[in-house]
Amino acid sequence: MDLKLYNTLTRTKEAFVPLDWQGDLPEAERRVRMYVCGPTVYDFAHIGNARPVIVFDVLFRLLRHLYGDDRVKYVRNITDVDDKINARAAERDITIRDLTETTYANFREDVKALGCLPPTVEPRATEHIAEMKLLIERLVAGGHAYVAEGHVLFGVPSMADYGRLSRRPLDEMIAGAGITQPGRPGWHIECSAMSWKHLGETFDIHGGGIDLLFPHHENEVAQTRCAFDAPFMAQVWMHNGFLQVEGEKMSKSLGNFVTIRELLADWPGEVLRLNMLRTHYRQPVDWTVKGMEESWRTLDDWYAIAGDIETQVISGAVLEALTDDLNTPQAIAALHGLRSLAQGGDALAREELAGSLRLMGLLQESAAAWKARKSAGVDTATVESLISARNAARKAKNFAESDRIRDELATMGVVLKDSKDGTTWEVAR
């Protein structure tokens, strides 16, 4: 099935053909190569940081499905030297290394809880200083950068189509085109260096948040292309949209700044993941408690129907949606359709539901483990005793007592479901 991706560079949706498949490279040597800008590790990552991690994890999984697990090289960098890092380390009176090691470990734990696979390579900025210096020296030697007052600056006029990616006015772009002195990562040179080191002078996909489009990505393009006299850096540029919280821009001043770690204290990682995927990656997403509650209920339903099915069968409708520029809302609609068929007894639909959910990084636990996670903190014996007392009250037609017990259970977060086969319960959100 053909993969189509929206390319920010051309502002169009294009059929994706990896570079290695466009030449005569032997089949066994072909790889799909993707670079995504990762975190600056000075504090816990916030929920906005989770969006590109989840989005490009879905793409990573999809590319592995289409081309083979060993045919996709995914590089996501770690920025472990930065003014914010220096300031935070000084504030806490610890070394920069201690700060970045701890923060990086926290980040890895958080994104693992979100169901994200580890990238093929996670390069650190501090381990690529030599490559940065070499790129800067090449830019200066080629007339694309110059030294002024102890700094190296990119010569914007030396690149005829500078600004093609972000399409911003020239005066705005010139202000963001700096490169600091060799030996210290600047705003943009580190990603040029790390992508070159691990993926080559040109590669297939470069991803990140839309906030990085300018100046970061624009200057990555300029530095890499000019350093290697290349027609492009990445053939496809992908950007996810902004995130707001309960209808407002997330900020500490508004009191709605929330970290992944804080959310994971109250919600399973899969709930956060599904809630993110309900909105198409290029559109703004509004992060709400109501949305997370809906996502949890949906996952409860999917786990109950397909949580214990082990299969590699993927729905054609889900795959069609994902290969159409990662249309996850359409894929989720297809999953709901499969759920209805599976509930009606369609065994194939049940398999496709399970396999397709796992392709999207969901249904990572057993049905029993999911139920146990949800019920954590609830005294099962007490709940069962109250349900027995309620059943006795109903049998005696003491409906006032039956309702009282139901309300008591509700205050515990327990929802009852009565049927001809008896009463079952679950923890509500």
C-alpha cells in the first residue's frame, strides 16, 4: 500500500518513495532514514513535548510495517547542553552532567509509559562537538558563514533560496540565522551535525513540532545544504501542530502547565497516547480531562473485546487511513467499526481490531493487567461485599437500600452494570 505524507517544504501531500529505493542500491542495503528533534533535557517534559514523540512513533511503527523492522533507522536527538540547562544546574547547585543524566532518564521512562518504541539511535549534542566544528569550518571555507566579534554567523545572501521551508519575510529570517563560535552548539548546528553523522548528507524524513519550523529547521536546512552543496537536506519535512490545555495556551503563568509525569500519576500512558491520536497530527489539539475520560472508556471497551488476542492481522481500512498522511482519526473510526463487528461475533474483525491497535502502539497489556491497573487502589473485597448486599436488598425489594449502596459504590469510583447474567463492576473515570 502506497504511503502519502504531507511535506511542509512543498505544502502538498506526496507519495513517499525512500531515497534508497530511488537508485540502484542493493535491496539488502536499503534503509528508510528519519530524524526527529528531541528534548532539551533540563526538566520534566510537558504534554506538548509528548505530541511529536507519539506522532513519530506511530510513523516509525508504520514504516517498520511497510518496509521491515530492520529497514528503518530512526534518529531522535538529545540536547544536553543549552543555556537553560546551564541555568538550571546552577540553580540546583549540581553539575550539568548530573542534571542531564537524571532528566534524560526521566524522559525515557515517561515516553516508554506512553507506549513509544526507543529510536534506533539517540545521539547527544555533547558527543558531536567535533562534527559541529567541522560543519562550521566548511561553511566558513565555502563563503556561507563569517566570523564577527568572536562569533560565526551564517551569510544569508550566500543561499539563494534561504527561507523556502518556512516562507517567512527575509528581515525576520536574518534575525534568526546565527551560529555561535565553534566548540559550543548554537541554536541549530547540533541537529545538522547529528543528522549528518547518523543518516548522511541527505535523508528521507525530518520531523518535529511546528514551533521548530523557524528558525531551527530553516537554519538546519541552510547549514546542511551549504556545507555539502546538496539540493536538499530531507526530502520530506513533517510538523505536528500546537497543543493547548482546556482551550488555552499552556503556560506556567496560567497555571495549566502540565508534565507527562504528572499526568501519568493519574492516567495510564495508553490513555494519553490515544487521546493524542484522536486529533490529526497536523491540526491543533485541545487537551482536556473530558477527552482523556473518553479515551479511557474507549480503551476499556477495546481491551474487553480484543485484549487477549495475539495476532499480526492488520485491518485494510486502518492501514489505508494511516498511509494517508497518518490519518489517525480515520483509523480510529475504522477501529470503532471493527469493534462493532467483533461484538457481533465476527472473529476476523476481532483479530483485525487487536492487530491494528498494536500497530498504533495500543493494547500493549493483557486484558487482565489492564483491568488490574484500572482497579488499583480499590478494595475489591469491599466492593464485592457491597454488591452482595445490594443484590440482597433488590431481592427483598428494598430499593431505597439498593440505591444507597449503589451511590456508596459510586463515591468509590465504582460503576455497576446489571444484566440478566448478574452484576459486574468497573472503576470509572
